[in-house]
Amino acid sequence: MIPSRSYPSTIAAPIDNEIVIKKSRFIAHVAPVGSPDDAEEVISRVKKQHWDARHNCVAMVTGVLGDQARSSDDGEPSGTAGVPMLEVLRRRELTDVVTVVTRYFGGVKLGAGGLIRAYSSATSEALDRAAPVRREMLTRVTLDVAHVDAGRFDNMLREWAPQHGARLDEPHYAAVATFELWVPPAELRQLTADIAAASAGSVVPVVGEDRILDVP
């Protein structure tokens, strides 16, 4: 068995969630991003939308391993907003995610502890509503199949892929039908055996590069 390592997850789509604490509104916007530049675009868009808010605090984690991070208190007392938000992202083992929590001040001061809980809760509750997307290292495998056998292999691979944690892309039809799968390394031997059995050894999988991909 080939050992596998785990990678931080991300989320499928942006989520907004609002909580109210002592008349202050905390509006959390959490979004998946592909890079720090993408995150900055999200931050700019939220700040433009909520230009009249007292604070737009930020936390982001990016990179395949979640090794890039940044946070901002945006005028709140140091360490009471951005860092607690960032800690929520870290605890949930997420990456390629940015969260902006907008605060409309309600006239009642919350104190340092109250702010930490508010910004943490706003972020956590938004993430509770987000759809997680797992990430894994997968290996590219291609199969060239004669057109006469394409339908049979298409059915077989569509059934095989979800059972083995693999991802099947749409086939490409030219001189032959080409199927492309992304397969967990530990399942490569099984795929090779199953293809050999299905084709009496006439179809040989071609193993390509490894990539870290989203696995719904």
C-alpha cells in the first residue's frame, strides 16, 4: 500500500452569514480563492460593498499546504479580530480561503474577549454553512480504447471511479476513444488489473503525472 498524506481542504462556494451581538452586526463573507491576488480581489469587493462599515477585518490562508497566511484587524484592538478569524481557518484545516468579517458598530463596546468571540463565531458559523471540498494527490491515467469498445469502457469506468476515490474526466473521441482518470496512487494496481481483465490485456493504462486536485 502506497502511503498517502493529507492536504488541507477548501470550500466549494462563497457563503455569507450575519450575527448580531449587543446591537453590533458582524457580517461574515467566506470565499474560496486560487491565490493571494484572488483573495485581495474578494477583500476589495467586500470593502467596496460595505464602505460605510466601521471595520472590515480579514483572514486568509492560501497554498496547497496552507503555508501562506495573512490577517488584519482593520482598526479593531490588536489581536481581537484577524488573528481569531485566522485561527478558525487553521483549526478547520482549510486553505485557499479568505474571510472578511464586516462590523457595523452598535454603540456598545464588547471588550477584547467579546470581540475575539464575535469574530471567531461569525467566521465559524459561516463555515458551518459552507460545503467542504477535500483535496488529494491523484495520478493521471489515460486509456486509448477502440470506438467499438468505448461504450463498455465508459460504463465500467463511471462505476469504477467513485468506488475507488478516482475522478473520471469526459472522454475524448478522435481516432480512438481516450479516457482520462485521476486515481489515488494506492488504487493504480487495482485499476491496471481491472482494465487487463476487461480487455483481455489489449488495453494498457498509461500512468502520467501527479497532481493535488479537488475531490467533491
